[in-house]
Amino acid sequence: MLLRLLRYARGYVGFTVSGRYPERFLNVTARKGIRLWDVQRKDDGFTACMYRSDYRRIRPVARGAGVRLRVGMKKGVPTAVSRYRGRVGVVIGACAFILSVFVMSLFIWSVDITGLDTVSRSQMLDELCCHGLYVGAFKPLLDSKRIARDIMLEQKEIGWMAVNITGSYASVEVKEEAPAPEVEDVGTPCNVKAKSDGVILRIEAMEGETELTEGSGVIEGQLVVSGVRTGEQGESRLVHAQARVFARTAHEASFSFPAVTKDLVPNGETAVRKSLLLFGARIPYRFGAVHSPYSFSSEFAESPSPLGIPLPVGTAVETVSALEYSERQLDNDSAKELLLREAQLYEAFSLSECIVEDRDYRLESDGNVYTLYAVYTCVEDIAYQEPIGTDENTDLTPRIVPTQSAE
């Protein structure tokens, strides 16, 4: 196999020898040290193969030996090159293609990240870019172990990370650090008090002495479960009171909106911008603009992905829409619709830990401003713990129970 490759690289010819004394030709090639192979006898001569350079030297000698040579085939790299000698552009194009493939293989084409949960993908891409790993990065300058180590040291929420570079594809595997569980302090004596006014529905006391009963009214800061526990003999001791106190509470809120509003709305003018994405660089080739200081845009990027691996080339189309201010006079219905949205946001964020049983809305207007007053009836856990300090007026002296003397 190796011999065949060497012969193909040097180039060889297959030829026919004919004449009265073809044996003389064999003697001449032997004296010249020219190697022949695939020699086969014919009627008036024989066929054989020799290197292309040797064939050029042996032709004048063959005439002196009284034989004729006729080339039957030409094979090898020199033959292929000479065939395209008149097509210089093809040769240059082939060389440029091979060179471009080699150069492109030295850069990162795609970066894939897996294992993210709380950390966003954009944040991780920014961190990788700061440490030299991005689409279009020069691969020989990258140290995958150093990149993973430095990011783990800087980002405390990342517990383990690995960067694997295969060809022009970079795979980043991340495992986030599990948050340390909160250790509850059960040694510090404390009371359980109410954090808001309400009517107690249920008390689930795990430790401590209950001071109120179900159905009792309670005000903010009132003691519900005491951390002072009395034993059977009248002695008192401090404990870490724990309880869940479910109560029906009321929350009030108000939301306002002007009667005349100015909204940014599209005016129908649009523009399209197109760019070529090449190794992380953006090369615009179509420009567009709108005649308005206010606008919003949406972008659609697309890149070929043969075999599921995205290439570092693609196109991006950005559509820009112009906006302008438009005045709108609100009526009761439209104002209430807008204010109810504000109330829903308040309920979703501020009352997320409550069970909302009822909602009472009241809309008022003074001609310039619409105001929505909301009252929420909720069921929630109003318990909070307050440590028992040295300023607590608590008497821990053991009680002496009097006994009757026998007469």
C-alpha cells in the first residue's frame, strides 16, 4: 500500500515496447538503474510501468536499441496537476478552500451551556466572554481548565463547572451550588406575637403556652404564645416558643391613574435592518431608520446548523417600528380596567403568602384622577417570633404552693 502511494505521488506511466529486439531495452534499463514493474509479455514486445521522470530519460536510449515506445496511461499527482495547468483559478480556489477550512478550524464556532437553573444564560455567556471563550475566539489561546477554575472562584453560586472543546465546538457543563439550609435557632427563648390585626381562626402551637383562643380578636404586636412555661410544681422556665397562627385579616390599598393619559403607540412607520453574523461579529449590509425619537425593535437571527451544530455564520433581521405619543381620555370602564390590572399586580406580589377570600373595590374620580380603593379579606399566618430580652417583665421565681398543717 505504501509503495503504491509513493508511486502515485511521483507519477508513473504505463507503456508498450515493440521491435525486433525488445530484450535490448531491458538490458539498457538495467544498466541505467531504472526500475520497471508490471512487466507482461506481448506478441512483438511487452508492456511495463516506470516512473514518469525515468521515462523521459529512457526515450532517446530506446531509439538506439531499435525499439518503439508507446504510452498507454499516465497516472499520479504530476499528471493531475498538469491536467489543470490551464485552469489556474480552479487550483487557486481549491488551495484557498483548504486554507480557509484550516484557518476556520482554529476558531470557536459554537458555545453550548447546560445545567443552568438560577443563573441566566446571558449572564453565563458574559462571564465566559470575559474569560476569553466566545464565538470567534482563537482556540489555541484558550485554556479550558483555567476558564472553569476562574469562573467557579468568582461566581459563588456555581459549585462545579467543566469546559470541553471538541474541534470548533465548546460545551460548558454547569452544576450550581446548592444553597445552605437555614438552621433554625431553637435555643434562644422567645415569644410568638401577631404581626397584624385580625381574628384568630386556628393556632398550631409546637412549643410554649397559648395565651389566646380561636375566635379571639388580636392586634399587631399582641402576645399569642408565651415563651414562659409553668411546670406542675409552679416553677417557670423559658422556652423557644413556636407556633403557626392563622387569622382572618384585612388589607387596604389604593391605586391612581390620571384621567387623560399619554401612551406611546405605533404610527405605522417601519424599517428593516439586515446584518451578517460572522464569528460573533455583526456586519450590517442593509440600513433602515424611522423618523421618530421613540421606537421599538424585534430581531430574528438564523444560522445553519448541519448535524445539529450551529455554524458561526448567519443573518439577523431587525424590524424597527416608530412610536408616537397619543392622548386618551379615560372613562369609568377603561379607568377601572387599568386600575384592576394594578390591583392584580399588587395582589400577586404583596399578598402572595395570603389566601384572598374576598375583594371589595370602589372607584372614585375628581375629574382629573381616577382612584381605585381596594379592601382584601385574607387568611394568613400572622405569627412572628420575638426574643425574650432582659427588659422583659417576667418573674421566673418558683411559686410556693401552701400546704395545710395537720391538726
